[in-house]
Amino acid sequence: MVDPSALPALHASHGGIWLREGGDTQAVAKGTAIARTAETPTLLLNAPLTGQRLGYPDLNGLDLLELWAFIHPARFLVPTPKGLAEALNLPRPASEADIPALLQAATGALLAMLDSPSWAEREGGWTAAQSLHRLRWPWAPLVAGRIAKPKEAERWLFSKLPEWEENPPRPAPRSVSLRSDAVVARLEQLTGAGAEARPGQRAYAAAAAEVFRPKAHRDQPNMLLAEAGTGIGKTLGYLAPASLWAGEAQGTVWISTYTKALQRQLDRESLRLFPDPAVAAKRVVVRKGRENYLCLLNLEDALQGGFAGRAAILAQLVARWAAFTKDGDMIGGDLPGWLPTLFRRNGSTALTDRRGECIYAGCPHYRKCFIERSARASADADIVIANHALVMINAARGRETGQAPQRIVFDEGHHLFDAADSTFSVALSGQEAIELRRWVMGPEGNARGRRRGLAARLSDLASYDEQGGEAIRAAAEAARALPADEWLKRIVADEPFGPVEQLLAAVRGTVYARAADTGEADAGYGLETELAEPDGALVEAAQEAARALDNLLRPLTHLGKRMEAVIEEAPDWLDGAARARVEGAIASLGWRRDLVTAWLALLARIGGPADADYVDWLAVERIEGREFDIGIHRHWLDPTRPLAQAVLKPAQGVLITSATLKGGGDWENAASRSGATHLPRGAEQFEASSPFDYPERSEVLIVTDIKRGDIAALSGAYARLIEAAGGGTLGLFTAIRRLRAVHARIADRLARAGLPLYAQHVDPMDTGTLIDIFRDDPRASLLGTDALRDGVDVPGHSLRLVVMEGVPWSKPTVLHAARKLAGGGSAYDDRLIRARMAQAFGRLIRRAEDRGSFVILSSAMPSRLLSAFPPGTPIRRLTLDEAIISVSGHSRAGLGGDAALGHQQFESRTPDLEQK
């Protein structure tokens, strides 16, 4: 067998390139590294990232991350040399030149696991290795020979996955009121006997318990708006009464989040409630949208030839993971977030149900489906951890199995407005319309894949019920009026086909005609214009498209009635599986029917009177000048109105909580952005300030000498500030273009100082993985956009400096302009900006011992917005040189361990900052 130490190993970063072979490590040039990896299989860690560092994106080799995913398919790993060393109990490399030797040692340790009796994931390994060998996986020759052939044939994945069981509907929860002493006792149980007393947390738990009282008024849940500053411990504060009520009332509490990071945190905290993981798995269930879970039918198709090349290797590694996963969640679950990104043009999205094409009981894997198992488990769980969008969709569409959410905790409640805005909006666009056509008609021409149209999914219904069969045929014929493949190419060439494509062509013409007047048409970004005073061509096109959509809606409506009639008649062929398939089709059909109805209402607006409840606009979506969609959009002016109607009023109790719930305003602002103003009796309020000593442990620095638009100066400021802090910096940008420009200018400089720099939209990794890397290395820094302004929890010295490129002003869209006009003009804008600033500042201090600086690189920071920061926080306006001195001193005061070492290394390379 090949000795891992005999394999060449390569490491490339912004600081240099090192190649080890023959027991000797040397710094090499890019050309040499690329040529060597092309000649001989070379050990790498994260091939896409290494290829990017080399300027050669097609780099291939023996990627240790792929080997890890095969050997430990559902285990967490920070995909860095340090993370790999710690996971394998190997010495951490002292310098980047030592990393190639680590890769060789790690390869030996991983391959040794294959014939170790302690290899926990052995089952299925031999069979998977043989399949990967046939696919010419680079690791296969080293792996296959080390795995002993099992005495008996290994079971196929689809035969060994457990089946879910159908349970009777759960009875309605009992009406109980929680005793205050019992809530305190449960809180003490969760925090532990040795935990320090937190009066704020106790008060918070007592206030949250009132949400679980029996409902007293119709259309009025027991509702509490609770702003609890960072450090109060609100997670355990609401888990205490929630879990107590669930046990006593035998009911379910839904805890809704906005970010996947908080979902993962809540899942971990559930072990405090139920220390036995087996019990916790039954009592606490994580729910997400269908598009997050592995679709077993898609995976089977991929394994049986549906994927080719590298995508087929990915399918095999995902199949390995599917045998050991906790819940089948591919997005934010226990599938390593870095795995799909290793395959560049990967097929991971084709392994989930992203197009609503599920055939329910018609699927041979229906009884083992991860999605169905999760839905059924949530009906009997004490706690269901979901996200805002899923809770709203379930309430609005009535698609939830069992009882609808009645007791809901909306954590990260400051995002409730945005989540409702997205959930209750509608868009008649080319991409949405072609998806509907494919759902109705199925594959056309030479199209491949398992997509099935209505006729294929409901063939037994069509053969049994003549009227149902005729409705299916009529719907398929009417769907031909929708955009077909290459619709965008035809529209750009001014050759639209069919009434809906003609409508989209008219929309495009209107947008370009009006956007040209603003000077935005050549900027390369998306374009939009208000839907006002449409010209005759657009009105006529809208009328023709409305007739076509109405022709589609009528047979879809009739088909729904025929399916409901078949369920009532219950013919002999309607066994349990067939009934489930028809019921699933009814729910899916209802969703599409509602969509077409919303489109018709939107088209009626063109040429007709405006509706004051909505904001309508036309848009051409572009990325760097390339068009990818065209459409008409409608959003509620106040999306909390449908939120209150569909979600809040039917509920028994609702807690909406956040550290920044008031959003830079007052309680009136919190009520208006949560939907409480649309309830008959509004909501109760609770507030607890953060216990952290912000005046002592934080500072806000407003740098006044960076000229707006000067990328060179902005880049220099970021580099010098990161060096002054010794890493540990989160850089926030409002534009991807500026983020990329700054990263390109400073990454090499920082690497030479021993300070790794990572960036969203630059490094080929998902956001979750970038945050894991940032959290794991106190010397690393991370640049990102709005997605990192909230939901990033990096306590300790890994985050000690937050830098914002400027004031996060709102983008002047049609929707924002309408809401600003209705919300009080500049005061509305100020509330939004203060909320964003508060959320960004909240990343800095996560524990009592944390210390850090918050820097804004903008002299235009208005004083009226400074109330976004905690009272007493020192705020100074100063030059960049002065800010660097302050950041250096503030960081040094709180550094320890690796971070202090990185700071000392930086100071040994640079002059004394105090003398600059």
C-alpha cells in the first residue's frame, strides 16, 4: 500500500505556497505548484480554496476534506489545518510551512482508521468504496484496499433507513396555568446548580410564563413583546416555562428563529432539558422547509446514473452521510457545510425537493422520508424548533400535519417584519411561471430527470374519474401559455412566444425605458420602476396574460374539487398510500391555485386603480449586467397585517423577543413591526437591560478622515485596523463590489503578518463554514455583508473588533420609498439604521469577559443615530491613526493565548503604533 508520507502535499495561502515531497518542504511559485499537482496526485486541504489561492480554479488532487467526509460522514470538522489537527489529536502546525507535513500525518491517521475496530462508521464503507472506485474517485485506490470485505453483503442505504410510524392525532392540550415557583425551579434545573444568579433572567422567565395562560379573548392571544439585552439568558428564560407547560399540558410549543445559527444553538440547549440524546430526539424536533432535506428519490436517481463525473462522487458521499445523519437536513444540519462546495458545479441542490415535485405516497421511499418523519415527529414533540417562514407558511396555507402552532415563541423577533414581508409577497416572474408550467406539464421534448406532470402523478385518478382526467388535460393545455425553456433568450431577442412571455417583454421594455432616465440602466445591477401609469402595450399584454391564467385556474379549481370528491367516495383502489398521494396533491394544488389567483389580482392592478394596501413594481433582475429574471412584484405595505390575521389571532399565546426588539425606536415601533397593533388588545411589554459593562469593555470609534468612495483609503484602513487588533475582526460591507475590492488589496498583506483573512462572496465556502473558521482561530478575520450583521455568535477573543465601512443606509427601492412615506419619512429611516447598528454592535460583546471596539469608517455618521448603542458606551470621533492606537490598546487589554501571540507577532513586524 502507498505510504501517506510518500505522497506530495501542497498548502497555498495568501502568505505563500509550500510543497512537501521526499521529506523536504520548500516554498514554490504558483506555476510550479500547478504543474506538480497536474503530474502527481497531491494532498490538499480544500481544493477549491487552494485553487483560488493559486489562480487555478480547476485544481484537483487528494482533498482531505473528501476523505474525512467518507470516513466520518456526519461529524463536525473545522476545515482548516488547525481544525484538522485538533480533530485527529495531532500537533498543531507552528507555521504555514509545517502544514504540508500535517497533511501527510493526517492522511496516515485517517487511513489507519479504516482497519481500526473503533471505526464507528464502518457500516456501508466497503460498498461505498467500491462504487467510488468505479467512479475514479482519487482516494479510492488508497481507501478500497484498506477496508476488509464484510462476510455478508452490506444492506443498501434505502433498506436500512428506519421507517416512520403513523400516530393518531394528538389530543388538544390541557388548560393549565404555570406556578411561578415551578417556573423558577425549572429555570434553576436548566442553568445548573453552580450558575450565578441572574435576576433579569428570572424576571424574564416569569414574564414569559404569562404567555402560556389559557386564552381569554377571541382573536387575542396572550401576547408578550420582550426586549432582553445580550447576556440576560433569554434562551433558557423562555425554555423554562415553555418546557414546563409542554409537560403539564401535553402540548407543543413552537420556537421560531430567523437564522440557522440560533436553530443549532437551541438544538444543543435541548440537551439541558433532556440529557439523554435519544429522549431529546423525540421530545425536541427541528423543522425546516422541504427544500432543506435530502430527497431519497432524488438520491436514488443520482446513484443509479442520474449524476456523472464529480457530481456522482458527491452523491456517493451524501449517501454515506444519509446512513448516519440525525435528521437528513442538508442545509445547516450535520452534513458538513463545506462538502457541497468542494464540487464546484455541484449537484447538491438537485438532491433536495426545491421544485415542489414531491410525489408523496407514490414515492417508494415515502415511509422512510426525512421530511415526512420530521413532520410527524413534530406533532408529538414538546418543543418544535422552526423558522419564521415555516411557521407563517404553515399557518397561512394550512399545510401542517396535526394541530397548527398555538403556542409560539418568536426569537430574533426583530426580523419578524422582514420574514412576513417575504412570506406574504407575490411575484409574477419568468422563473416562477416556468416552474408552474413544469409542475403541470412535466418534462417536455428531450428534457431529462424524474420530474412528473399532473397526468403522471394522478394517472389512477384520471383513469377512475372522467371529469378529473379531463381537468388534468385542460390544465396541461392551458399551461402551454406559460413561459417555456429559453424564454429569457426569446424576450431579449424581442421574439416572445405566448401571452405571458409577451407580458414579460412589455415589463422589460417599460423598466429599461424608465430606468434609463435615472442613469441606472448601465450600472449592471437589478433595475426596477414603480407600477404607475402603464402604457397601452403593457396594459394590453396584461389583459391577454390574465385571460391565459384564468384559463389555467379554472381546470385547476375543478381538479381540486374532483380529488376531494374521490377522497369522500373512497373507491377500492384508494388504499392508504393512494389516499396520502391524493391528499398531498390536493395540498400542492391548493398552493398553486392560490398563486395563480394572486397573479390575477396583480394583473388586474395594471390599467386599474391602485390598492393602498400594496406596493407594486416592475423589475429586471441582473447580476453583474447579466439578466436572469423579469417580473411584476407585489408586497404588502404593512406585512404585519396578514401576519396578525393568519398567525397571531388564531394562536393561544405568542412571545416575540429579541435583544433589539424596539429596533432603534420605542415600544410603539416594536408593536407596529410585530403585528401587535392589529390585535384587539395589543400586547404586554417586558424589558431587561444587558448586564454587561459596556462603558468599561467596549468603545465606538467614528473615523473622520476616510473619503467616501476611496477604495484605496478604505482598504488601508481595514488592513491597519485588523493589524492593530491582531486579527479577530468582523468587517461589514453594504456592497459586495467594495468587499471584493478591499479583500483583493489587503489579503496578502495580512497573511504576511500571520493574520488570515476570509470573505463572503470571495472564498468558495458557505457562510456557516466561514463563521466556524473565524470562531476557531483568534487571529483570523472575516469580511461579509448584511448576512453577518445578525445571527453571528462568536464569544470570546475570536471577535474583538467590528468594522463597518459606513452607515448602513437603506437601498432606495420602490418598496422602501413607499414605506418611508407611510412611516414618517426620515424618522422611519432612522429607526431602521439604528436597528442595524444595534444588531451589528451586538456581535461584539457576547459574554461578561468580552472586550472590543466598534469602528465606523464614515465621517457622515449623524449624531442622532448614536442612541443605537448601549447607554454609557464611549463614543469618539477621531482620525484613523488615533483609532488604530485605541484599537491596539483595547485589544491588548483583553487578549490571551493564541490571540496574544498573534498580536506580539504583529508588533514584532511593525513600528510602535504610539509613535506613528
